[in-house]
Amino acid sequence: MSTGGNSSASPVMADTQGGLGLDDHIYNRLLRERIIWLGSDVRDDNANVICAQLMLLAAEDPEKDIFLYINSPGGSVTAGMAIYDTMQYVQPDVGTVAMGMAASMGQFLLSSGAKGKRFATPHTRILMHQPLGGIGGTATDIKIQAELILHMKRQMAELTAEQTGQSLEKILEDNDRDNWFTASEALDYGFIDGVVQSAKDVTNPASK
């Protein structure tokens, strides 16, 4: 998880999904099902697209759930926090589903979904660790950057503790180094509310 983002790419859906080559109409079709896809690292450009999609779907139907599907190695903290804030800002519940990997900021967004609506597929791997950031420049710059990283670490740990039900002390201890979880371990820890094998378990969680 890095403290910066890359805003050089054009915010076109196909270009913001890690170069997978999927056409725009596929993502548009998913949007009609109120599904947003994060399938790459978290950057300024795709965060802007995801925030806009959340706002659009909320405006279309403020009562119907939105689902954010995540297969991401993490990325920019600031870009990720823009997505997080928008998830909290919109009226509909935003559920989350991890497929493949939810690492770093991907993990944070996964556990930020609406309570009771956070899921992972059985073979997903989840990584929690503290924010990373390159430090350089003058002594004053280094001090400012170090303080910023420490602030972000504390802020995200407090939010993660609230999301998981773990104590702040445990979160700070567990995210001090890379900490990988299986889907079942993530369920026990409180990152997610269920391990799902079928789409119907996501759309109708009470039927699991």
C-alpha cells in the first residue's frame, strides 16, 4: 500500500482495470447489475472512476445495494481512501466481494463494506499490513513524510478495528508486518462476513 497515486492514465474503464483487455460494454453491463469491478492496483485514475460509478448507481436507486468486487494487490492510500469515503457517503449499502486477492488497500476496502455484506470466495487470499511510503528529501521533508505515514497507519488501524471487532492494539500488532489470511481465516478475524461459492449467496446472504 503506497501513499501516492498515478493520475497519468486516461480514466476509461478498460484502461483502469489493469490492462485486462475487457471491453467497456462488459463493465457497463456489470454496472446495470449494480456491480463495480476493481481488478487492478488502486490508483488515482481508477479510484475516480469507481467513485463516479458509486455516485451514479446511488442516484439511480438510493435503496438498492451496490457491490464492489475486488481482485487487487493494493495501491495508493489516498486513492483508496477516496473510494472508502464515497462508500460511506452514498445512501445504498455497498457490499464487497473479494476474488483472487485483496491485499493491502484491497483488504481495507473489502472490510469497509456494509456489515453482513462482505464476502470472499474460497481461494481468495487477504493481506493486511501497514501503509508503505517512500521517504526522501530534506530532513524536514523526511520528518513530515514519516509523521504522515504514522498518522495514516493509526487512522487505518482504528477503522480496521471498528470493522473487524478486533482491538486496536491487536490490529497494530498484526499489521506491523505482512500478514496473509485465507478466506476462512479472514472470516474468523472479522474482515468478511461469509465465504461464498455461488453468486446467489452474495445477492441473498440470508439464504446461505
